[in-house]
Amino acid sequence: MKIELSLIGIGTGHPDHITRQGVAALNRAQLVLVPLKGEDKADLADLRLQLCRELITHGDEVVAAFDVPVREGAEADYRGAVDRWHDAIAAIWLATIEQHLPEGGRVALLVWGDPSLYDSTLRIARRLATRTELTTTVVPGITALQALTAAHAIPLNDINAPVLITTGRRLRERGWPDSADTVAVMLDGQCAFQTLEPQDLHIWWGAFLGMPDQLCISGRLADVGPQILREREQARARHGWIMDTYLLKRANVNGSHHAH
């Protein structure tokens, strides 16, 4: 069975975050896979289904939902738990494809943010490639960092300066990265910025970026950290889920550091 898999970046789920190339790839697909992550995250599946309704211009495709398995507790063996989880998801992908396209064909998956940036879809696709003949194409969309810096109308980097991109887990476990002045933090469900000394840090935080419910807060971390925690928890309670990211800068980096 030969499968042509298109991974299409959809930004934060806003129809305008998908490029024309992404829309074309979606319309070429015979099967669109939509992950279901439980009732508390039903909005995520609903947004993908809404995108299909808005952007697919023919009625020949099949949109198939599948249940994403729950990842086991990962504190003791994080990498092992993630590997086993990815194996299980790849098996579900294959079973769903075989059910709807037994002879193979063109499959699309809509990916939040961008498949290249702290996203595991490509790793799962590599597992699928060991089980069937697979060609994978990536169509990038708007990344979370693009949406964040656009929402705050700031550049990601200072003049001639690097940016370090990391995860909340790593920031929580290892602290502020050595020699870094600007740090972008993703996949932070526990607000790892709480573990940092806040006095000399400035934060630009955003949730539901690019969407009607977008939230943006910026300022000195010592001043706005509690507000972010409060508004984040309220928003998560309202929606049942939250997707957020933030940028941290040390004070007086290159003399540039302005609140918005």
C-alpha cells in the first residue's frame, strides 16, 4: 500500500493561517485524519472539522476522526513513554488509513503550529514509514512564535543577537540557559517561568494566538507573572484546554526592551 501523506501547518486553527499551498494540499487529499483528544479538548477537533468544511471545495474526500491514546505517566521515563505513545498513534493512523483507503492514496493531517517546531507528527510519520510505503510532504503554516511576536508587534530577536527556543520542561529542570539573553518557551503546561528569578526578566505571553479569544500580556515578569497565571487558569477553565507560548528577555539586552 502506497500512501502520500501531507502534513499541513494550520497555525492556531484560524482559516487565514493556512497558506494557499496548504489549501491546495488539503483539496488533493482523499482522506483527512482528525485526532480526537477527549471531550475536554473537543474544540480542537471541531476547529479542524470546521477548517475542512470551509476550505475543501469538493465532496469527494473522507474526513475520518480517530481517538488519540492517552500517554502514560512520563515523569520516571519521559523519552520511553513518549516513544511508546508515538508507536501507538502510528498504529492507529495505519489502521484508519487501511479502513478508508485499503488500496492506498493521498492522506492529509492538519497540524497545529508548524510540523518542524516542537511537534511530533513527523516522528510518528517516520514510524508509519516502517510499516508501509510512505511519501511525506510538509506544508508549513504560521508557527506559534510568528503568531506570538505578531500579536505583540515585536521582533523575535535583538540586533545581531541569537534566540534560544526551548520547552517548559527543560526550563523547569535546568533553569535559565547559559549565555542566553532571549528565550522562547513552548509546551509549557506548568508555567515554568515561576521557577526563574523574575526581577531582571521581561515576558511577552500569548494564548489562543490569532483567534477571537486571543490573550496577550507583557511586562516585567515580577509585575505580570501573577496576572498571567490567573488569566491562564481562567481561560483554561473556560475552554477545557489552552495553547500558549511566551518570550523572555533579560533586562537591557542591547538597550532594547519595551513593553507593549
